[in-house]
Amino acid sequence: MSQAYDLFEEDERGTRIFIETVMGIHQTKERMMKLTALKPGKYLIYDPTKAQFMEPSINPVRQSSAALHNVV
């Protein structure tokens, strides 16, 4: 069974805005890349089982898509 992850966008003031819940880490990363293509910005993955955002935080505007493969 896949784990659910929450996607958030962080605005310029640092406010985190919930976007959606996605099943599976690979699907979550893929969804993040699609969101970035539609609206560049800083996106974060939240792991509800650990009650924390995954590190490092991802800013697809400044990092290549290869960097997303290192987040787990």
C-alpha cells in the first residue's frame, strides 16, 4: 500500500498553502514537477506519518528535476 503525501506551495511571505494529497513518493514528485511547469514556485512535500516536511525543501525553480530524485 502506498503512503499518502501532502503537497504545499510556499508563497513569498513563507505561508504554506495546501495543494493536494498524492499517493506514493514517486507520484508526488511527478505531480510537483507538473505543478512547477504550470506555476513556478517553491513546493514542499509533507510526510504525515512523521508530521514534518521532508528535507531538503524543494524549490523546482532553482533546482533541476534530477534533484527531486534525491528526496526520499
